Amino acid sequence: SPRPARFMREEDPEQEGNGGRTWYLSTGVDQIEPSTFGDSLAQLELLVRDIKWSIGPAPLYLLGCDQGAVLSLCLGAAIPDLVAGVIAVDGYLPSMPAVTELMVASKSLGVLMVNDPSRCLAERRIVSSSVERLVAVGARVCRVDFGVSTAGPEGLADRIADWWRIEM
């Protein structure tokens, strides 16, 4: 029987709408501005380490959407012993060399990449390249092209539950 999942969400009550930072450059969606991206990645790592400290040795899975998926994938690829897996909805690995240099052998990392072809900012080639790069370092990757915008959150939850049963 699968283990129960607990979800934690960090919110900034002072930010409304899409008022957060962005680290996309105008040259392409997979091109990022390194300093703000690195700062965001460091903040996520601190949050994950705090959560790990409070839950102990229990496995921790990250779920991210869009920019959160990009950060979750990068953190999982860079520090795979910190997280057991990543569920990335409409995410990818940026194509900058620094991200590739951060990636380490991650045979224990499980990754579910769910991409909605109708709304995903990342082109299919970027997602395919991300899968190849994760597999190259040993991650167990499952890719699902799924119309989240048409099937709704219940359909997405079903896809995640199917992967969760296999992962556990």
C-alpha cells in the first residue's frame, strides 16, 4: 500500500498575481538569467533542507508547476540525495552549461514530467532534451504529454497517482 503524502506550500502573502521574479531572458524560454535563477534555487534548497530537518528520513518529493517545475528539476538533478523525486508540470531543464555542470549521478531520483502541449511554454524539443539529460545521469524519468487545460486538475491528479503507485 502506498505511503500517504503530505503537501507543504510556501506562500508570500505580500505578492499578488504573477508579481514574483522571473529569470527568463528574451532570447528564449530555456535561457535564464543566472543570478536570479541561482538565488531562487538557493532559496528552494533552504526550504527543502528545513522540511527535511523537520520530517527526518522520510522521502521528500517536490511538485512544481512552470517555474517551480524548473527549479524542482534542477534541485533534484543537483542534489538527488536531498529529494526522492520530482513531479514537474510544464517544466524542463534550462540549456545553460551551469545547469549541466550541477547535475550529478542520480540513480535514486524519480521524475514525472507532465507537459500540456497546448500551454507549456517549453517547446517539445526542450522537454525531450531535459528527459535525455536526466536519463543520462541515471534518473528514472516518466514523461507524460497530457492536456491539463482540457482534462482539469482531476485528470492530472490521476496521472500523478498512477506514477506514485509505480514509484512506491
